Amino acid sequence: MVVLLSMNIPLHWHTEPLLLISLLFAGWAYAVGAGPLRARIAPPGTPFPVGKAVMFYAGLVINYLAVGSPLDQFGEDYLFSVHMVQHLLIVYVTPPLLLLGVPWWMADAVLSRRWVKRLVTPFVHPAVCCLAFLLVFSMWHLPELYEAALRNRPIHILEHAMIFFTALQMWWLFISPSRVLPPCSYPARLLCAFFLTVGHMPILGLLSFSENPLYRTYELAPRIIDGFDAMQDQILGGAIMEGVAVLVSVGLVGWSLWGWMRDDERRAVKIERAAKIAATPSRPVTPQE
């Protein structure tokens, strides 16, 4: 296939105040927490978390590239498969980077407040996280809502916000940075990873095996790749999303099993040590001692 991308297509970078203010505020809040406030909220002597800061700010940058770069323009106006790549970044790249970038003491400085913990706790229950993510992700890929988001910018922003925050909920189950609200148990993680794999199948099957294009926008869009029609684009988008979703879910299953076995081994070693200490007779103390 010969790519027919024309230099006459203007490349648009989004500069909406809501997007820029949100990203800048998140970056500023992290810098303040990891810098000037670190002495108040972190254990004494805690250094600046350089590695975690790199991950956090990388998450912010990738988030902007996903929704603010010309990638968003090509996903909205030309190719469904590009829109799926955009959603992959929002779901599987940005949220884990942000969570891995937050030190536990920074997260707990907020979550240890009683009213905050009470407010957040229901939203990080495993059943709520899995159902919310699967329902929101599937709902926004139904033709009616998907087309509404393409035609209306505020609806499109709402779509991406809902997908991002429910993805953040889902990832919290596995890599929560908090000790107040830690990741869920290993059995629950395995169940969640399984349901995430199965739960994607209906909407991904609809995308991949539909006889006709589901989205009118892409059916009428100018073909910017020679010989690549709307149906092929839709099948490719579904295959990309399904392949990545399955790989991530299988990876989470394997990682959870490994963590479970590692914790069991550590627990067995502690029990064995305690048993040896208990079985060791204590030496009587003589009067000279």
C-alpha cells in the first residue's frame, strides 16, 4: 500500500485550556509534593523520587500526545484504527505510568484523610473497577455514542475522560501506590484479569466480524491510504485493540501468579524461622551473669 498522506492536510495540535490546565496542574502538584512538601509528608530523609518522577511526567506527556497531538485529528477524521491506538495509549500506557510514578507517601498524604478514604474506597472495589471499565469502554464504542463523540467536541472530551478514569480505576487494582488503599488480593487480581479478557470480547467481536462498517464517519472519510477501505480499517482497529487487551490481561495474570507465589514463599520462610526460634531451647542464666 502506498500512503497518500498529503502535505496539504493541516496538522492540528490541541491547545484547549481544560486540557492544558489539567496537565499543568497535575505536573505542578506532583512537583510541590515531591519537592517543598516532601519533608512534611514523607519519612525523614526521603530523597526526591527521580525515577518515579520520570514515569509520572512521561505519563503526562504521552497523555497529551494521545489527545492533543495530530493523532487525535487523524483518529477523528480519517482512520478508526488510529483512534484505537489513541485509546490504547489512554487505557494501557498513561494510567500505569502515572500510578507507578506516585510514591506511596505522596498518595497516602491525601488518602489518609478520613473523608477522602471514605469517598474513594467504594470506587476501588474490584467489582466496581472491572465493571466500570468494561461498561464505559464498550458503551463508547457503540456506533451511536461513538458518532456523537466524533461530531461534538464536549462529548468527545467526556468520552476520553471517562475511559481514562475508569482505566485508572482498573490499574489501581494491580499497582496502587497507596498503603492506605493498596492493590487488591492476588486471587481478586486473577479474577479481574480474566474478566477483563472476557469482557472485551463482545465489542471487539462486533468490530472485527461486522459485515459492514459500523461508523458512518469513517465510511465517508477521505481515503488517505491507497487501497485501504473503511471495512479494513475497522477490522484492523478491532484486531489492534483485541491483541493488546489480551496481551495485557495475560501479562497481568502471569504477574499476579508470580507475585502470589513469591509472597507465599516469603510467608513460608518467616513461619519456618519463627518455628526454629520457638524450638531452640533458651540457655539458663547463671547467677554470675
